[in-house]
Amino acid sequence: MLSAFDLDFFDGGQRRRVALGAGWDVRFEGVAPVRGFRWNKGDRSFPGWYYAVTTGGHVGYESWLEQDRLILLDFASDVAGIASQPFWLHWRDGEERRRHAPDYFVRLADGRARVVDVRAEDQVDERTAEAFAATERACSAVGWEFVHVGAPDPVFMANVRWLARYRHRRCGREVGVAERLLEVFRQPGPLRAGAEEAGDVLRVLPVLFHLLWTGALRTDLGGALLVSGTVVHTSDGMAVGPLRESRGHGLVRPRPGTRGEGSQMRRLSRPAAIGVGERVRFAGQLRAVLAVSARAVTLSDADSSPQEVPLAMLLGDETRPGAAGCGVCCARPTSSGLAATSPSVAARPGSARAEAVREHMRTTVRGGELVRVLVGAPGRPDTRHTEDAICGPGRK
């Protein structure tokens, strides 16, 4: 396998071509691109150079999609080096000579190597798929990782793209402001209010966004765009969603398996409406929601310390009255100001299930307003929330 592939790359300004087995240990994160980035009038591509704080230099890209992926690589805490178009990979496909230049070579902090190809899934034709498959075989032979990534989650990408404006280290020079922000957000709180507490907002916000970029401060970037009410916390604090007073929603990450890559990310789930301070029934008891993270909800417990419950478990709690696995009720306001249950319940008025859910809904009223705790936009029920969707087939 090692002799089936050749690597063609720049080494100290000189072009080299060696067998894969002889070149796998080259530090490709430091090589120059094997092909240039051209700007031609009328081209649909979007080439350019991006300043990466990870490398302290400019890294090239050839499209908007590659630029987005480059920003995400620069944002990732486990990435130590990045190079674009690091080498030509040569191989034979029968009698045909083939070559392919991967988009990025990434050196991880633990020393592992990762080769990244960026292409929207609907743009991968047969020839491209064959090139990706050959590249994956070559990477596997020398212990490198290979990933093909597509369009990232649009919400997550928009937030990271905003934070990238404050990636440069000069945005963190205000050491006193940074220390004050870390002190303020040791207890989770809304972004704008915390910035005002730390000092002059115009002076504080660039530092705050820089700390979010570096990871010294954190928030959930995948559920909603950053707003004044977005809850921020230190790395050792609790991750929670935007405050209900700011008309925000609890946050959920994209569904397992999407991981921010591929066209599946375009089917982003709507934000969950589980908010801090609300009450839900779990394990037969009424609990207050203390925090909402990407995959879990922290609930109060009168007899012990707060309990972190996986979101999937909360949605599938079978101890809730009248629900065979429905963890929370789906309600929507009506013109009368009362609540209507989800279609699957309302279709059987007077049933034991409907009465039990109605009783549960009464226990979740806070401040005279019914709390919606299922995924869906406020005031607009999600038609996907049938019993099969919530509880799973056969659990009605």
C-alpha cells in the first residue's frame, strides 16, 4: 500500500516527490501550498488568505466553504498547525495516472495528523468520491486521519465567524478587563449585563468576544445567534442557555451523528424551549431547571445536590404521569389564552393520557403563563412532535 502512492510537495522551497512510506513523517503543517490561489474574473470560486492565530500566519482557501472550515480549524482548541494544499497525492487507477491535493493538513495538539477535504455533499461527483476514497486509503496506511467535511451548522458557523473578528491577541491586551470578566462570569449570566458590570461596554466587549474565542469564557454557540441575553460562563462554570427574560430559548446541539459536518447540518433542529427557572416533572417529582447545556438539563433536588439529566432521558422519562415515555408535554397558546395539548393528545379527549397530561400542564404553569418545554418555535407547534417522534415507535 505504501508504494502505491507518491507525495509531491515543497520542502525548503524545493519540489520533492517521494513514496508515501518515505514521506509520511514530513511536518506538512509547515509546507507551502503545492498550487497557487488564483483570482479570475467571472470565477464562481472565492480564493483568499486567512490569518490564523493558530499558526501566526496566513493560510489559503479556495471557496467560501473552505474559508468557513479554516475558521473552525483555527477556533478548535485541539489544533496546533494548519496548512492548505499541502501535497499532491499520486496513484494509479488501472492504466490511468491520478492525483489529488487535499484541502488541509492539520496537526493536532497530541501529535496526530489529520487530512481534511472540504466539499458540499451535493457537489461530490464520482471522480471526486474516488479521489477521496484513495486519499483515505493512503492516510490509513500511515496512521493519519482523513475526514471529508461539508457545510457546517449555519448557526454555529455564524457565531464562530463573529468571534473570529476578535481572534487576534491584541483584543486580549486589556488584562485588567479580562480578569474582571472572568470574575463576573464565574457565575453564569447574560452577556450584555456582564459586560456592563465589568466596565465600559465599548472597551469590554472586544475582550469578552476574544475570551469566548480562546475558550476562557464559554457559551453554547450551536443553538441560537449570540444576543444580549446569551448566558456566558467561565470554563469551570455551568453551561446554560439564554435567559428567559431575554426571550431566549434553551439550547440544543445538532442531532448526534451530524457533528457539524455534511449537508445534514442544514437540517438544524429548532431551539428547545426549556428555560432556566422553569419547572418540569422528572422521576415523579417536580423539579426546577437550573441550567441547560448542549445535551443535558440540570434539575434541582430538594434532598441532594443538583442533578444533571441527559436531555434524551428527560424526553423519555416514563415515570411522568400519563405518558408512556413522553418526557414533557407539548402545549401551545390559543386565542383564549389557555393551553391546547399536542394533536396526538387532543385527538382523544377524555382519555386517561389526556387528563394526566392536562394535570401535568397545570403543574408547569409559572407566573400565570404556560411554559412550553418541547422543541419548537414559540407559539408555533412543531408538527414532528407526534408520540412516535417523542416516545419512539411502539411506546404509545
